[in-house]
Amino acid sequence: MKSDLKNYLITDPKYYSNNPELFKKNLKRVLKNNQVDMACFRDKSSENFEELAELFIKICKEFNIKKILLNQNYELAKDLGATGVHLTSKQYKEIKKAKDLDLYVIISCHSFVDIEKAQEAYANAVTLSPIFDTPNKGEAKGTNILKQAINLYEDIDIIALGGITTQEHIKKVKKAKPYGFASIRYFI
């Protein structure tokens, strides 16, 4: 199994703003202060999604982020030059379409059945969530379920997500040996 845990940053307008100047300033600060291997622009509320997504991709490229993803919109991800897309748990039918555009595809999973569906559709990776308690995301799965998933589904990269906000959380997640961990709040 992989030894180095990938750090996957996910944005949220609550912490980054949807004002382009503030967004740029906040994102640059976060990227300067953290090791980030992968980053996803996730914004479900702002009217200027495309403008912010473009800015996000440009800044991530300046910081040499290896995998730059947009949430949900694989066509826009391709058009703007992102390396991939992070699909929601309702977008399994979109995996093939995104893969056909030569995008790296992550899909959100909440169960072993979800992971199987993602694997059958040849997603590159999945997030399994929530690992720890996080607001409005259902019951935490914990690191034992994470470890079981990693052992059962060794042909797909599994990224821990949900409630990972401290170094202590990361230490616990690391013991399960996932491909990486994803978080919004940890990187703030």
C-alpha cells in the first residue's frame, strides 16, 4: 500500500469567499501554509462559480498542485483545463463521461456498495465519508470501517473525508493506510 498520505484540499465559500480578490488571497494563504497534493474547487452557492473556478485552477497551477479538480461539473473542468472532477454520490452515471474526457475522477462514497459501483465504473479514486463527526453529514463511520474498505477494495484509491480537522485525526486516519485524506476545515 502507498506510504505517503496525499493531502486533498476542498474549498468552501464559507471559508474562502466568493469575492474574487478575497478568494485569491485566502486560497494563496492556505496553499502557502499547507502541503497540498490535490485540490478541489467546491462551491454550491456562488453565482460566479465559473469565474472562481478559473481563478482556482490558475492559482493551483502556480503552486504546482498535481491534481486540480472541480466539483460536479466535468465539462467545465475539461474546458478550464482542470486535471479532474470530484463527482457527487448521485453522479455514478457521469463517471464514464468524465473519463472519456480524459479527466481524473473521484466520486463521493458513503458505503461499500458505493465503492463497488465506483470501482465497476473505473473511477480513479473515491472519498469515503464521514470518517469523523461533521455537521449535517450523518453518522461517523470511524477508522475501522475505513480500514475495512481499504482492505476490501484494494484496486481503487480510497480517500478519507469528513470531520478531519486536527493532526490527531490525521494520525488515526494514517493507521488505516488510505491513499489520502480530504478536508475543508483542516487546511484553514
